[in-house]
Amino acid sequence: MEYSNSHYEGNHISEELEKGTVFKIYPAAFNIVWGKDERYWKLPQEKEAATLVQVSWLEVTGWCDKVEKGTKYEVKFKVKLTPDSFGFNELPLYFMVKSGSKNLWKKIYLTKDANVESNGSYLVPNNLTITTTDSPYEDSKLCFGLYEVWSGKWKGGLIIQEVIIQKKD
């Protein structure tokens, strides 16, 4: 198997819910390491969720190029765990947001640090905000990512429903 063909490259389409204020990005738009290998992921169609079967290298990234320059945004992933999920009680997830040369990271233990909604979903992380670059010399798109690549331990049963990017005052 050739590794470069095992990675899924998303369509990078974002849905603008409120002009310049709220964007929703579905998993079909994400880049997913090992995403084309059915042993590891069940890939989405259009607005469906992506389901992690099992991986030891969790890396999901994407971006939104509809954001305004020099504007503060908050990024949240809407995720859920399947009843047979594993690895998320003891392993932290790392969330990243980047614009231009600025990047911020947040580490959380999903089952310990995050609040679960009544439908079983988590909206994570809290307070991951960044002001997009206003430099004419840097790319102003807002990049985001979800990672657990450092432990080498297997994890599975994570359902990624969407990413929500919201303008903050």
C-alpha cells in the first residue's frame, strides 16, 4: 500500500450560515490522515459525519478562507463518541488554530474536561480563539486541526460531525 494514497484530501468547502459571522465546515472538507483506508476511517458524503474506526496517528485538518482579515474568531469541533470507543479516557486531544504566522494550541481530555450535550455530542474546545492576520504578506485563511499523534497508542470510535467557526467581539 502506498502511504500518500491512504490520506484523504477534503474538498475545503465551508458553509456560511451568517455572512462573515458563522461558518460550518463538514468532514468532507477536512484533510484526514489515513482517511482513505477503510480499516481506519468511515469517510463522509457531503454533510455527513466522519467516523474513526481506529488509528494510532489521529490528524484531521482543514481551513476556512471566507473569514475577514484582522477579525477574532472562535473554532469548535462538534464530536461524539461511539458506545465502543476506546483510547479517549486516557489520551488528550490537541486542537490547533492558525492564521498567518500565529497559531494557538489547546489540550483537553475529552471525557474528563469537556461537557457532553444532551444528544451525546461534545463541542470542543472552549475558548480557542484567534485574530486572523491582517498582514498583506501572509495568508489570512483560518486553519484548524485535531490531533493525537504523540502517544503512538490506538484510539477509535470518534465521530467528527462538523467544525463551527464563529466571529467574536
